[in-house]
Amino acid sequence: MTRSPALNQEIHYPDSDGQPMADNTKQFNWIVTIKLGCEALFKDDPNVFVAGDLLWYPVEGDNTIKAAPDTMVVFGRPKGDRGSYQQWKEDNITPQVVFEILSPGNTLVEMAKKFRFYERYGVEEYYLYDPDKGDFSGWLRSGDFLEVIETPIGWISPRLNVRFELVDGELEIYRPDGEKFATYLELVEQNLELIEQTEQAQQQLEQERLRSDKLAAKLKELGINPEAL
């Protein structure tokens, strides 16, 4: 089969679009929280790839067709580092779930283009959160189109199996086990608390051992073999 002239040429697919990952700290923190939360959700599944702000090229031979979702989840592709997600090299699997976090710098035109991109290239679930306004929206694929989720609050993602809640304008995402997606700082605090609890338990065990040794020594003084009791 004859390849088109465009495909016969060596085409460069840049790893960066020259745009910052986030416009402010709030947007950045949300991107990291959702990305890490999704990674933790599927940490034991080697064939779920999660990325943040990674360029996605859906069409071989055209490096102008691209998008960089704030977070994307791809089922059926192995974990690992990538400079970009070139779909034809990934068994032509489209990212099934994408998240976008709005910032003041995002325009209506820009977000409309992103929506059309995700709709056209096969995204199954698209979620959009505005942390400044406390707005959360979602869309679910139906045939060739992304249809709005009428009631996104309390919605459970078919792919991720997580539940979305909005409390005082703050998005909360709950895992299937009921645990909430945590920020990096919250994860650190949880780990420190777990370490402290482990150390306390070890100290208690050591105290019990010392008391047991003292009791055994006392029984021996009295001529009683503690092992015979």
C-alpha cells in the first residue's frame, strides 16, 4: 500500500505545546490531586495509564491535531513514562476519561474547542471543574456524541467507579471504598499519622514484653518455672 506524502515524511510530535501546566496554584493543586488520586485508584492494575498535562495526538501524520487534558485515564495501556500520547502507537486506544480544571485564563472559545476535540476523538467521560465558581459538570458518551450528565453531583463514573460530590462549592471525589481523594499534603499527614500509630503500637508491645520478662524472672525467684504454667 502506498503511503501518503505526509506519512512518508518524518513528522515531529513535540512533547510540549509551550503552555504552562496551570495558571495558578489552585488549578495546579487540583490537577495533581485528581491525577494522583486516579493513579492510586489503579495502582495494582498494570494496564491503566494515568497522565497529567500530557499531549495527546490522535491522528498519525498530523501534529497539529492535539490536546493536553489536565488529567487523562487510559484503560488497556501499560503504565510507564511517555513524552506524549501518540494514539497510533498505543493500539489506537483513545483516553476514555479526561478531566479539565478551569482557571481565570480559560476562555469559552478554548473550552468549546476542547469539548469538540474530546467528542470527536472518542472520549467516553469528560469532567469539568471550576474551583473558583464551585461549578462541576460532566458528559458521557452516547454514540458519536458527549451528552451532558443532568445530575453530576452524586454521579458515579462508569469507568472509574468514583463518586463526585460538591460540598460548599468544593469538589469531593470518593473512591469505591468510601475514601476521599486526598491532596498531597493530606497524604503526607496521613502517612505521618500512620507512622506515629505504628511506633506507638511497637512501644506498647515492647512494654508488654518487658512486663512479661519481669514476671517470668519473679516466678523463677519463687522457684516456679513460668514455662510450666
